Amino acid sequence: MQAKDKMVTKKNIEDKVNHSDYYWEKFRNMSITLKHFNLSEFDCPMHKGSGKYMDETFLIKLDNAREIAGVPFKINSGFRCEAYNKKVGGSKTSSHMNIPCNAADISTKDSLTRWTILNALLKAGFTRIGLGNGFIHVDTDKQKSQRVVWTYY
């Protein structure tokens, strides 16, 4: 792995968001086709087009989970810049701020939808899941504990 391919930390994320020619070229030309999602669904509200910062492997896995679930996944949050993450009260070490981003929050409108999505995420191989009031957080952040489920209650 070349140095420029390494994951960018939160310390310099704003710089990468504003000056990201390398990432723009890499993610604009993703070699994958997603069946159930558009990159714009993962945009930070403060940076139109920032869905391009999503991790390909994460998106493929999420697309697979969506296929398994057989129900739509409404993405509440994908990539977040540091300012937006702070605005919504996100953790200072939020995986939503990684570039490439390997986290998403999925809306859940009721208990059956929550079960269906959770079951599909587990079947797709996700090992980091957070349960909140009306959403499920999922990420593939290898810098954090694996095989964990937590709540935001």
C-alpha cells in the first residue's frame, strides 16, 4: 500500500475535504456499481458531492445487506465533515469522518424494520453496530473494537 492510499485521520479531514484531487479521482471513478444506493445518499449536508468519500468495500457490503433485507435502507448519515459531526453531537472519533468513510446510519421506522435491517447487516458480515432511537449505525472501522453492538439510549 502506498502512503497516499492510507486512511486519512480526523486531524486533517477538513483539508482533505477541501483539497481532495486524489480522492475525487479515485472515488469518482469507482469500479463498482451499486444496485440500491447512489453516492449522493452519503453526502455530508455541508459538502454536496462528498458521498464520493465513501469506502468501496463498505458500500459493497452495505449494498449486499440491503439485498438480503429486501427493504429500503434510508441513509440518515454517511460521510461527515468535522464541523457537521460536531453540530450533530457526533463522537470526536466518529467513523463517519474517516476518508474513505466506512460508516452509515440507517433509518428504522419501527421494530420490524429494525429487526430486518439488523439481521441483514449481521448476515452481510458487519461486526460493529449501534442501535439508536430510529436508526442503526453500522461501520467497518478496523481501528475500533470488533464484534460489538451498542446503544445510543
